[in-house]
Amino acid sequence: QVTLVESGGGLVQAGGSLSLACAASGSRFPIDTMGWYRQAPGKQRELVASISSGSRTNYAHSVEGRFTISRDNAKNTVYLQMNSLKPEDTAVYYCNVETIGEYWRRTNYWGQGTQVTVSS
């Protein structure tokens, strides 16, 4: 059973910064892509940023230039540095990791979510 433990959420004023971390444990297979998603009340969950095993990154247009995703493979941990935060960034942020096993089977695992609130 793969477990993801998130940390770093909280309340911050507009223009401030927060850093999120997510550590994965218990995986039988190598971790491929890692990423962060977010969901605001009444809205669909959306991809914020992802990073491949080769450290290729992808960002939502709304956060590009403000957020930075990174990973430490030795620690099985993915990070999200969030700068210049806006009230529109307020949401529950979810960590996601994808493993690849036998016959190229892909399996996704989710963290429990951490609240990020940006006040004006």
C-alpha cells in the first residue's frame, strides 16, 4: 500500500509564499510522474504542475512563472514552491504519484489534501 504524506499548507496573505511537500512510501514499483492538483469549492480538480522521472516539468498557465515543482528521488518526495500567491490560488492541494509496474501498468496514488488559503 502506497502512502502519501503532505505537509506545508496554511494561510498566507496575497503576495506571500508557501512551500508544499509530499513524501511517498511503500511503493513496490518505481515512481514515474509526480504532481500537484488542486480543487476549489464547486470546481473540478485541476492539474497545477507535474514533473517526470527525467525532471521534465509541466505547469498550468495560471501558475507558470510563480510556482516551481521539484523532486528528490532518493527521498521519494515532490515539492511545490508557491510564490506571489493570489486569492484565486485558494484550494485544497492534492499530491499525486504514478507508478509503472509489470507490462507497463500505470497506477496513481493520491494524498489526502492540504488546505491553502490566500487572503486579500
